[in-house]
Amino acid sequence: SVGDALKDRFDGASRVMMPNTDPEVPAQRNDAVPHRVPRRDRYRFQLRPHNPDHKSPGDKDLVYLESSPGFCEKNPRLGIPGTHGRACNDTSIGVDGCDLMCCGRGYRTETMFVVERCN
């Protein structure tokens, strides 16, 4: 399925670095008119792998420039509330499950008995 194909690409995504300068454009020019890169060549740059031991990504590889921020710890600058003190579902294997939401820190369970009147 499409979802499985995207998940495979996500799992194999490569962290890359942008080149600092375009080797085909001189760093300093004395022309009165600034050098313009033709539109068709504007995005022809070579992404380099962040880890030099890895191969450069191909045209169809999924790449990223920086790692995603963690969601476990609070980060007010990025608007991430963290997961401390949140209620989780002990039996769920989804995103609301305690194993995932508590980020391996462990969790405390509470058993509550509620008495309600019947109609």
C-alpha cells in the first residue's frame, strides 16, 4: 500500500547537509549586475550525507536536514508540553499507551472504583 511504501522511505530517511556555497558561482564578483542563476539550475545542488561514511541520497530517497525535536521533555520555546503527568492507557499499544507516552521512564497505575446509581 501507499502507507507501507511511505513508512519504508521514512525508516530509511537520510540526514543531509546543505552545501555552504555553490561551486559553480564565484564567492565574489565585481560585476555591476548581480549574478543570477537560471531558474532551471536554481535547485541543482548536491546534498551531502551528514555522516561521511554514508552514501549520498538518490533522487527518490527521503531526506531531512535536522532531527525532529523530542516530545517527551517539555520545551516551551517550541511549544512542546512534554508528557510528564499525563494520563495514559495501560493496555493500548497506540500513541495513548503508557509505554510510548512515558518514553521509557516508567509509570504509576491507579485503580479507581466508581459507584453509580442505576436508573
